[in-house]
Amino acid sequence: MSDATDTGRLWGGRFTAGPDEAAWALGVSTGFDRHLWRQDLAGSRAHAHELHRIGVLDDAERDALVGALDRCAELFATDGFPFTTGDEDVHGAIERWLVEELGAVGGKLRAGRSRNDQIASDLRLWCRDACDELVGLIGELQAAFVAQAEAHLDWLAPGYTHLQRGQPVLLSHHLLAYVWMLDRDAGRFRDARDRLDESVLGSGALSGQTLGLDPAAYADHLGFSRVAPNSMDAVASRDFALEVLSASAILAVTLSRLGEEVVLWATSEFGFARVGDAFSTGSSIMPQKRNPDVAELTRGKAGRVIGNLVALLTTLKALPLTYDRDLQEDKEPVFDAVGTLRLVLPAITGTVASLTFDRDRLAAASVGGFALATDLAEELVTRGVPFREAHEVVGEVVRLAESRGVDLDGLDPEELAGLHPALDADVAARFDVREAIARRDAVNATALGSVREQLDRARAAAEANRG
Ligand code: ARG
């Protein structure tokens, strides 16, 4: 492996011996950076045009290189690119192949660029597409929630705090909460995409290059909206990858909360929803089982996505400028996180769409557990009772009802009046769950009219992300 032109190794001139086998095995990255072929070839195409503009390539050489890069893309697209064991990384493999195809002209493409700016450019391009794709997949999940909310617009449900029944809500209100959580998740990918949308080719190894290559030309070719303002920053920084990972980790955590709720709803203890057959699995031993595996895996996958973020944070911590080989560790966490979300999002979207809810169980749970105690206290407030006192009094009402084994509406009006003069016969009106929901008619609250308006906004948000 001493001749760099007949291997995928891009160095060797100053060495008398090839690399040790273990050292080589440690450094080889074709196993994962091959996923960057599309971006690498796009950068090379832009580079061929730039080298032509400055006169390093003549017309025929440029055309030969661009033609060969197109053929190379076809090989990759059909999984037929012939990697060899001498290929250290995807950049070297492509150069080796170009030299095999074109002879010396293949070796001209390396002028004025470095794998340092190449890999930074490739990963930015890859992340840019990944952000777009994930925003679209999030939009699909939002749309599934919108459809379910629409189909169950006025169904009652218990709203929880501390996993204890708190106040009644509309099921649609609960379902639409996810649309807004997911909308912020999508927004984080959009933000990350906007910030990483900078071209870095032309930075060379770290300081720029001497040939007169124009960084702005690469931005034009590759569709970046601007040029990275500092070549050292351009080759050294991976905070763009951290942002994609952090958006991924936060999304995975959102999805894990959803997964957990689906698991809970599908238990016989809750019995609020049933997951469709296509998104459930059976047990190999217990014939009666119907398990919400997709929801569980969605919950479980959050661990590895969070791990990917922590892995790259740890790699970058205290790394001196500019490029260090440690940076090769940036790719697998990003690929794994995005790949995981690519698997999870469609599966959990299908699961949400497949849910069938149990109207009676939800309605029964929405009224149990003294869920209207807050309403009663707020009614006392409208009658001039300080809330502190009202809270106390209603606490006594609840204690009394509990001791009698009835809900609030089961108490004798005289007993109620005995606890506080403001607890007259009219307060019974506060014990109706539909009334309680209708009273919460602020724009973001659970009244039917409010949720209808939220539904319109949620639909628009989903559509914007589905794009
Ligand atoms: N495989 C390397 C990476 O992923 C490419 C850049 C190598 N640069 C270098 N100076 N060795 O970061």
C-alpha cells in the first residue's frame, strides 16, 4: 500500500511503510461514511466546475470528470460501487475509482480541497436533507392526531396530573396537545436546518487555499444559502450535528411520552383505547395477549437517541481547533439517531391512526374522583368567597362525600349548606361534567368551541410540516 494512486488511501508519499493492520482497522470509515456518497459526489461535481473556472481543468477534463461522477452515482445508487479493502473512507474510494476510470485526470480533483472541508460539507448536506425529511414525518404524525381529534371531538376524557384524575376534558383536547408538542419538535429541526445552511467547501484543510477557488460558488452549486464566514470554524465545528441530535433526542422524548400513554390506555386497567391489529403483537406463550409493542419500542428507542446526543457532546468536549480525527466519530450517532426516528415515526403514526377509543370507559373515568371539585371552589369564588377559604371548604365537601361513599353530586343539599352558607341549592349546577367543560371556553381551553378552533390551527400546522 505504498502507492496512493492504486489504493483509496490519499496519503503515503512521505511514508516508507504502510499502516499497521490494527491502526488501519481503527481508522477505516467506509462502513458508515459510504452513506454520504450522494453528498460527496455533489461536492465533487461543484469542485470540478470550480477547478474549471479557475483554469485547473480544461473543458474536456471537466466533462470527463463530471461524466465519471455521474456514472459513479449510478453505481452507488444500485449498491454496485466496488469498495476495496484499501479504501480508507468514501472520499478516497471515489478518488481511487476516478483514477481507475480516467487515469491521471482522476487525480486532479483533489486540488484545493481537503477531506476536512469535504466531510464537513457532506455531513451538513446530509443533515439538511434529514431535517427536511423528519419535519415531513412529524407532519404525518400530527395529521394522525388531527384526524383522531376530529373523529372524537366531543368525547369526554379524564385529564390527569400526577397520574391521578384531575379535571374532565375533551379527548380531542388531549390528542391535540401532541400536535403542539410535535410542532415544537419540528421547529427545532427547522431551526437547526437554518443554522447549518452554510457552505464550507473552499476552506481547504483549515486556512483556505491558494488557487482562487470561490467559496460562494460552492454555495450556489450545492444550494446553501450562505458561506461559512471563517474557514477554521468551517472545518472544526460540529455543533450543527449536535443540534440535529438534540432535536432528535427531544423528539424521541416526546414520542416516548406518547408511547407510554398508548401503553397505559391499552391496559385492561385503563381500557381507554385499543391498538389496531397491525400495530399489536401476540405472545408466543400466552394466547390471550395483545401487546402494544410499537408503543413500547417507541418509548424504548428514546434511550439510544439520547445516547447518541451524549456521545457526540462528549467527543466534542475540549477538542482543540481545527480538525481532529476524533471528528470522525460524529457520523454514526447522527445516522443512528435519524435512522431510528425514520423507523419510529411511521410506526407510531400508524399506531395512533389505528387507535379505537372506548367512549363509555372514558366518560365514566372523566367524572369519577371528584373531578369537579375545582369547579365548585371556583363557583364559591364567584360568590365572593376568597379562594383560600373556598379550597378549604371544598376539601371538607370531598371528605364528606368520600366518607359517604358518593361523588359530589350525591350529597344531600342540606348537608352541603351546613358546611358553608354559599353552598346553596344552585351549586348543584356545578356538578355537571358537560357544563364544567363548556365553562372552560378560553381560546386554549377544553370547551368544544375552543377545541374546534385549536383543531383548525393544528390542521394548518400539520399541513405546513407535511409540506
Ligand atoms: N474520515 C474522516 C472523517 O470522517 C474524513 C476526514 C479525514 N481528514 C483527515 N485529516 N484525516 O472525519
